[in-house]
Amino acid sequence: MVNQEHLTILNEGVEAWNEWREHYSTITPDLSAADLEAIDLHGANLRQANLSNANLSYTALGEANLTKANLQGANLFGAHISRALVEGANLQGADLRELNGRDAYLFRANLSEARMNEANFVDAYLRGARLVKADLRNSILGRANLSDADLSGADLRDADLGEANLREANLSNAKLMGANLAGAQLIATNLTRANLSGCRVFGLSAWKLNLEETDQSDLIVTDADEPVITVDDLEIAQFMYLLLNNKKIRSVLDTITTKAVLILGRFTPERKAVLDAIRDELRNRNYIPILFDFEKPANRDLTETVMTLASLSRFVIADLSDPNSIPHELMTFADKLLSVPVQGIFSPVKEHPNPYPMYEHLRRLPHVLPIYKYQTPEELIASLEENVIKPAEEKVKVVRPTPLN
């Protein structure tokens, strides 16, 4: 229970309290379960104070020092902690409904299971804070720094997270239905099994997200004053908006898909020079060469990257002279991208006098061209137009015919 001597000093006013704290800095104030409703504690030194289960509803705590204070189970309904220092404080299970925490410094504070409905944390610093299963429905967290924060299982339905920093935050199992994420930064954010349905994601920055089993339905990509357009994939939402509103981006995409050529090969010393020569020749012919190194071990990410690059390309040139993995990777996308011609090239060596047989299996597909065999790099470059580019372009006309007007 509350230490009556400590409570008496506090009731004398903030100036008297802070002076007492300065003279008796080794004493840990015990204000547990104290009734401090609606009193003015602006600027009070409550560092490491025990305020567990205290009634601080509507209390003015602006610019107060609550560093490492124990506020577990405290009632801060409607309290004012704007610009207060709450670093490392324990607010587990506290009632923070309608609290004004604007600009508050809550670095690594424990707010797990706290009730924070309709609280205002605009511009608050909550980096590394623990908000596990916190109730943040209809709360305002605009521009708040929540990087590295643990919001797993938190209820953020209809919360305003506009322009918030959620870099590397843990939002696994969080409920974000209808939340405003416009302009928010989600970089390496964990959204495993989170529910994002109906979120506004206009201007969102999304990179390297963990979206395993995440509900991404009905994401609103347009601004509040624009007609509603929804998508079901967070990572493409930002791109979709740019595509709809930036004519230059649409032009760039058209340019890529009509001029890009994907070159697949291995960056071994003897093969890199050949691949570089092909790239330079394609540049000279006004193509956009994309050179992909197969020196790295094959994995799912690599396969998906190749698929993406190939789908954006006019045609693919595959160097089969060192065939350790390239034919296998071709198998993963060639039968799915039937409108992208594949032209294999091959230079025989003693160890590999003939192309890898798997390529012949691909030849059953109508967009896969016969292998062009050459002896020297000079021969390849001299005949590149006639034996590589021209056949590929002819195949483009067959598999990707010009639509009728």
C-alpha cells in the first residue's frame, strides 16, 4: 500500500516533491494504489516510483520523469503524459484509455495487455516497447516510432498508424482490420498470421516483410479523397498505386518488356567474359540486358527471382556451356512463360562436348529455340545478330503476336 509520508509530500506540490527527491535520491517512493486522480504532476520526478494500481485518471503528467517507474495495473484513463519520460517503465495491464501520450518517450516500456483504446501517441517514441496483446483499438499512433516494438497479438483495429515507423516490429497475430497504414514504414516487419483486411496502405513503404499466413484482403491503395481501389497483396500495393498514377512508370514498364533481354549464365572467369560481350552487343542494339549470375547455389528465392526477371523480358539467352544448374532452373519457368522465347547457346569443351540433355526436353515447348553452337567467343559475337537475336525476335512474333486494333 501507499506510504503515507510519501503521499503527503507529493500533495504539497511538484516543487516540494522534486526537492525532496533530490535530497533523498536513494529512497524509492511508494505510491502504490494511491488516489492521484486529476492532480497536477506536470514535471514531477517519479523515476523508479512504485505507482502500481494507482489512480492517475485525468492526471497531468506532462514532462514528468517516469523512467523505470512501476505503473503495473495503474489507471491512467484520460491522463496527460505528453513529452514525459517513460523509458523502461512497467505499464503492464494499465488502463491508458483516452490517454494523451503525444511526444512521450516510452523507449522499451512494458505496455503488454494495457488498455489503450483511443489513446493519442502521435510522435511518441516507442522503440523496443513491449505491447504484447495490448488493446489499441481506435488509438492514434501517427508518426510514432515503433521500430523493434513487440506488438504480437495486439488489437489495432481502426487504429491510425499513418507515417508510423514499424521497422523490424513484431506484429505477428496482430489484428489490424481497418487500420490506417498510409505512409507507414514496414521494413523487415513480422506480420505472420496478422489480419490486415481493409487497411488503408496508400504511400506505404513495404520491404522484406514476413507475410506467412497473413490476411491481406481488401487493402485500400488510394488516398482518403480518391475513389477506393483495393488489392490483396501488401507488397504490390505501393507499386499498384504508382502504376495507376505515374505515367512515366507505365512507360518504363512498357520499355522494359519490349527491350529487356535476360542473360543466364555462370560468372566463372572463362564464362564471364563471354556473358559481358553478349551484354555489350545487346546494348549496342538498343536492348536492355539483364545479366544473372548462376554461380550461387540454387534455392527458392533464386528461382522466383529468375521467374520475375524472365516474365519482364522480351526473350532469354541461356549460356549452357557450364550446365551445372542452368537447365534445371530453365525447367522451373520455361513451361510457365510461354510468351518469352528461350535461346540457348553452347561452346563445346573437352569435359562437355555436348549440351546438357535436359535442354532437349525443353525443346518440346514451342517458345524454346534450338541451341546455337559456337567455337570461340569471337565467332559468337560476330554471328550474334544472325544466329541468336534474329531467331529470338522471329519467335517473339509467333508467341507474342501484335494485338489487332
